[in-house]
Amino acid sequence: MHPKIDTMTTNRTFTMLKPDAIENGHMGKIIDMIINAGFQIKAMKYTKLSVAQAQEFYAVHSERPFYGELVEYMTSGPIIAAILEKENAVTDFRNLIGATDPAEAAEGTIRKYYAENKGRNAVHGSDSDENAAIEGEFHFSSSEIF
């Protein structure tokens, strides 16, 4: 197994603060929630996805009816990409961000506080250890991960 992926399989996850969170000025509050939940930031960048990058990142959804809208949304403004570390990182982070639809998100979650709706839901969180490694490597070179 690739050594970088192996080190990320049980204690790291990937997140993106989406364009709506940046546009609405919530990035500092969201980052505070992440740190206060015990996550360490191992890599972070403020960037803007190109159409090609968004298409590649969301290729798993390319056959879904919302794919074009998702790519358009994710390229509409800057994002913050980050690799986070904590024991049980993927599960704990998914719990912290809450349900995709903020109307269904638990009290105290990022999406309950900061998401506008199911489509503009403030934050992405990896759904598995494997995807966390793939997504982190998509956005960061090994020299950018600490």
C-alpha cells in the first residue's frame, strides 16, 4: 500500500469549505468549530477550483442529474481545502458537519448553523478513510501536508 495513503487511513479526513461558506463570511467560525472539536489541521489552502478540477473531483457523480449544477456551484467562488487529523477522523467529522440537508442536521453541527440548503451546504467531508486519502492527495502535494 502507498505509504502516504496508509498513514491517512484511520486518523485523517478531508474537508472543503464550499463557496457559500466563504461568500457568507463563515470560514473563521467553521474553522473554529473544527479546531474546538479536537481536529488538528495538517494541510490547508484557500483556492478556487477550475471547471476541470471540479469535474474530476466530483466524477463519481457525473451520471447524476445534479452533476452540472454541482460543478458550476463549486467553481463559483473560492474554497478552503484542508486535511484534518484526529482519532476516528472521518466519522467524527461527519458527525460535526451534520446531515447534507441543514433542515435535517442535528443542533450544534456546522450545517445546522451555516448551510443555506441541501445544495449550498457550507462544507464537504469525506465519507470514508479511502476517499479521505484520495481527496487529500487530489488537493495537496506531500510537501504541503504536515
